[in-house]
Amino acid sequence: MADERELATLEELEHGLRFGHLLMSVNRHAGFEAAAYAQALVQLLLEKEIITPEEFEEKVEAHRQHMSDSPEVMMSKAPDKYDSEGEVIIDCASRVELCLAACCSFRFYLSPQDLSERIVKWDYGNPYWVRHNDGYCVHCDRDSYACQVHDNRPYTCRAYDCRQDKRVWVDFEKRIPNPDLAKGIIPPSAPEEAESEPSGPSPASVNGKEDTAGRSQPEPTAGRARDDG
């Protein structure tokens, strides 16, 4: 078992390194192209005296400062997920045949705590989003919709409250789900603010960043049960 786990870890590391090297190559080429265009444009503007060198330097410094403040990767600022104070209790097992575990199709960032545990998987192509497969979280059992890492699930999962989420329920108390769920459609929602933890994950955006992967919600099958929330 230990050897299999070590082999799986090495394969994940190799996968991550390949992605990193590919991204470095793509970024290098894009950087050269952007630099060439920018230098040509600035030179032309200066030669035609449309802008002054002083104005140009002022703008460069302002944008340099703005870019230095931007995060290089996206990561949740969630608190300790094992602190039950922020956990929302929903009777998921009795409702999953209606909601089709819609929340498990939502995408969000993992926290440093999640990454340190090395249990919840992140998407190598989109650090540090929770990893998906065919539109659902990889930890969601597609037969039962049960969470396979329930004890270690991220804070966002624990704090998410679907009761007022119109993407999931037309009326939570009356157990009326959004009819689009049966069609495999999760209605979009407005992005959250970048500096705040979301009250619930969004399928297309969380913390103000859009998902550009182009993934779509798969067509779920009704009549399944889920063992946990």
C-alpha cells in the first residue's frame, strides 16, 4: 500500500512538473511577443511626442505596483475547517435525489490547510482550484454522490448553505429543486468579491475570478442517494 501511494505521488509530481514546464514555455513566448509590441508602441508614441518620457515612467510605476500586489496563484483564505463554528448542517442524504449533488459541481479554491493535508486534490491546470472530472468534484462518488473525503472536505464545502441558493432550490422547505438541474444545467450567478470568502461556491466563479476552462455540467441521473452533507 505504501509503495502504491508513493508511486501515485511521484506520478502526480511528474504531471505537475510537466504542466509547469509547458506553462513556462508558453509564458516565455507570450512574454516576448508582448514586450515587442509594447516597446514598439512606446517608441512610436514618444517619437510622435504624443506622450512624454515622464508621463510614461509614471504610468509604468503605477502599473508595476498594481501587478506586484496581484496573487500569482489563487488560494482560499478560509479559516480552520475543523472549527465547527462555520459549518452548515443540511440533510443532504434525504435531498440528494432531488438536488443531484449540485454543490459538488461547483468550483472553488482550496486553502493552504487543504494543500498541506494532501488529501483533497487540486487541479494542476488551474492552481489551486478543487479538481473536477466530467463536471463533478473528483471526490464525489458518481454512483452514490457521497463525498469520499467527507471528514477532510474543504471549508467552502462545510460553510456552503444551499437553502437560499436559487441555482439549487426553487423552494428548499417544500423540497422543490431548480428544474434546470434535471437537464444538467447549473444557472450562473454573479461573482463574489475577491477579498471575501464566498457564502457558497459558484459554478463559474468564486472570489471574483472566472473559470475559463469551459467545463459544463454533466447530465445527472435522478434517484441516487448521498450518505453525507
